[in-house]
Amino acid sequence: MGSSTLSILIADDHPLFRGALQQVIAQLYPQAELLQAASVVDLHREVEQHRGIDLLLLDLHMPGALGFSALSWFVGQYPGTPVIMISANSHPETVRRAIDHGAAGFLSKSAEVADMAACIEQVMGGARGLHPGLDAGGRGASLQSLDVADALSTLTPQQFRVASMLVEGLLNKQIAYELDVKEATIKAHMTEIFRKLGVQSRTQAVLALSSLSVEPPQNLVEPPPP
């Protein structure tokens, strides 16, 4: 563990669901320090400020992330910290790919509170590959997406943001404006991103990063918080 007091980060952009998870964790670990993030930018800031996080609960569809990009980055940067992925999308392929990309567990947002608590306790006890009540028999992660995940995990938080904006279709000058830096700085980041991904162009970079994307199943409805 990172410290005598457990430090647990909940990264989800839905305040109600964050609150529900906080209640579950407070029952399990009354002394735990509970941290929150509503976007990947928040996630980067929290892990930078609290260098001993013991568990990350990560929503699959976080603002600033593309599919498994935030999971890939975190697992590469902090291999000793388990991640439980949480999503309303519990398609077997999504579950299998999350585990392949390093998630210690996968919880459906519609899971019973008791199942959530049990999964968290088991992961904290060292269990891996958990997906209570869910089928993980999907196709799994492609070799390309695993390679891209490895490359992503070497990006700095700022490079990660640039890569995410690149996928959104923003031009260098637009990214520079959003991040309040010079365009030359963005070009330098792009050069480094291309090098790490092993690509030559923006189009190739977008194609590579898209291997981590997850299509939401049709008619997906966010369940109410437990």
C-alpha cells in the first residue's frame, strides 16, 4: 500500500455515481482518503498531487479519454496501483478488452452495491481479472491496441491531452489556444507523439489511437446510481 491510510481515487464525470461509490467505499474503509476526478485532466492532477494512490475506480467514458486510453496511460505509469473499470457498457468484448489492457476488475454501473463492495475488497486483497456477474468472453484487445497502449503510457499528461485533441480533429493552432501555449510547443508534442506511436502523420496517429476506442452498444441507457 502507498501509505498507512488508504487513498482511493474515483474518476467519473457523473456526480451522483461518484457519490454512490463514495458511500460504498466509506462503509468498507471508513478511514480512507477519498479523491475525485471528473475528467482525465482532473485524473492527471490528482495522481500528480497524491503520489500514493492505492486504488483507482475509473469510468470508461471519461471526458478527455478515448476508450481505454486513460486506463492504458494510468496502468503504464502506475503499474502497482490496481484499477477497477466501471461502465454502463458491459458488453463481453468491452469487459475482455478492459482486462487485457490491465484493469484489475470491471464493474457494471448497474451492479448491486454488495457486488461492488465485494469486488473492491477482493481487488484490494490482490485479486485480478474480476468481473462479477458479467461475461468476459469477448474477442479481447488487438495486438495493435496493446502496442498503442504501451506507447500511450509513455506520454506526459500534456502530450496525452494533445493526442486526445488530435483525435477530436483539432488543428495545432486550436490545441495551442485550448492549452494556452505556443503553436511551436504543440508541434514539438506532435513530433514526440508520432515518434512514440511509430507513425508519420496525423491521419496515421488518429487511426492508431482509434484502436483503443469503444463503441457504445445501441440503446445504451445510463442506469440510475445504486
